[in-house]
Amino acid sequence: MASAGTGLPGKTLPWADWHEWLRCYQGLSGQSVKEKLEAVSLVDLWRIRGRVPVAVDITGMVLQIMCHDPYFTPETTAQVSLDELQQLYSLAVIRLCNGVIDTEQKGLVAQSQDSIARRIGFPTWLVELRHEATHGSTLPTIHVLRMAAESILRYLDKNYWSRQYAQLDAHGVFAMTQPDADNGDVRLPRGASEDQCMLLRKKLAALGHGVGVTEAVKYFTSSLSKVASTDDIREMLLNVTQNVTPATERGASVVDVLAGALEFLEVKRPGLGRGLARSLLERVDDTAEGKRSMQWFEALFRRSAMSGAKE
């Protein structure tokens, strides 16, 4: 997606650094409305600083609309009419197509928008929807526009956000660490650790939706092997367990991923499983979170993922 502006560090970009970009990505992918709106505010700030990539601009625009749409956000207090939502969603579709399709016109002879969309892998039905929103006697229905909003976010995540992260990670942009004075180990900055946790949870959320257990295990192993501190790895795995209950079909798959990753990581990180077991047991109490910690301990113990956990 060339028009999305996937430049590497060295180009003038509106975010202060790539960790700020990653914090925005984390917020836009967050579970709560508060996280999403904070990330949208960051996109607003970037717009003031300078020109933002089309993908960033439209992601922020669409999420802001969805946060004010009672269909996606029942708890919203925003007073936005159905007509206004139709207009806002239609504008997002038009701006995305303008930013992606129109900038792909090459040569002296103009290509059809449909042919350009097919060439670059852009959803052709969004091009048709743009035509309807621009030239139709009425705007597309709210039902179709809401589907379009979800499709836009999926497309932008696949073709900009996830791709940009992988490119930056390959260049070591997120490998910055700082020494921890207490144990002499190398610890991740807090923001970077939270960013990594978000990406791990994102991979788990895709289980059964194009991502298999084996692929997820490889991703976890590869990502966590780059973390210098064993304590950081343990905390990141704990973070994952706080968000998924293992006693579900999806939870069982997540257990397979964590158990598989631990098996590989233990080779170079002896005691990691024991440390994770101890941390889980320390969190056990009568609260929902405490009970979940016990479920995770038992699930991973049954998989023999925690060598020496009985000791």
C-alpha cells in the first residue's frame, strides 16, 4: 500500500518517534472506548503537526465514528443522528478511495478505479460504494456503511499497520532497551513492554481466523526470544493470561500457544516456567482475576509447561 506512507525512520513524519506510533497502534487496537479515543486524539495531534499517511488518517476517522455509533458502542453518550452517521461513514469511504485508488493512477491513459483496486488488492465493493455515495440519489444504507467501516479497518490493519510494524521490527526499531539498576539485567521500557503485549494479544485474537496454533507459537517464540530480561518475558506472559480464560474453546488454543512457546523458551531461559507458575499462584484469590490465575496454573501444569512447578 504505497499511498499509506510506510516510510522508515529518516523521513519527516508527524509522530515524535516510532514508540509514539506504536502506542497509537496499541490504542487503536484496544478493547476499551477510552483507549480508542485517546489514540484518535493522538491522530488529531499528528494532523496538526503535519501530513499523516492516508491509512493513519482514515483509521482514526473511522474509529472515531464507530465510537460514537451506538451500534458499535452502546454506552456512547454522543448525540449523533442516523443521517449524520451515514454522512460520516460515506465521507470515510470516499476519502479512503481518493487516497488509495486515485494516487495509483499511472501513465497517460487513465485506468478504471475497479482495475486499479484489483491490481493493488483493494476491496472492489468499497469502490462501488464510493461511487454510490458520490453519485447516487441517496447515500448507502447504514447497514452497508457499518460493514464498510469494519472492512476498512481490516484492510488498513493488514496493509499498513501490521506491515509497517513488521518492517520496523525487522530494522530493530523496537529493540531499544534500558538497564535495570536492581538486578543488572536489561529491561524493556514500560511503553515498549505494553506495546509488545498488545501485539501478542492481537496474534492470539486471530487464532482460528487465519492464524493457527503453530504459527502463533512461532510468533511468540520469535518475539519473546528478542527480549533480554526473563522477568519481562514472565510479565508479558502474565499479561496475556489476564485477558483470556483457559476454560473455553478459544482459551484452550491459547493454552496450546503459551505451552508451546514456554517449551522452546525454557531451553535458553531455565526456570521461566517455574517463575510463571509462582507468579500465577501469588495472584490466586477469590476474585475473578484470582480464579483465572488458578485456572491458568492448572491448565499449563497439566501440559507440563512449567518444569519443576511442584517443587
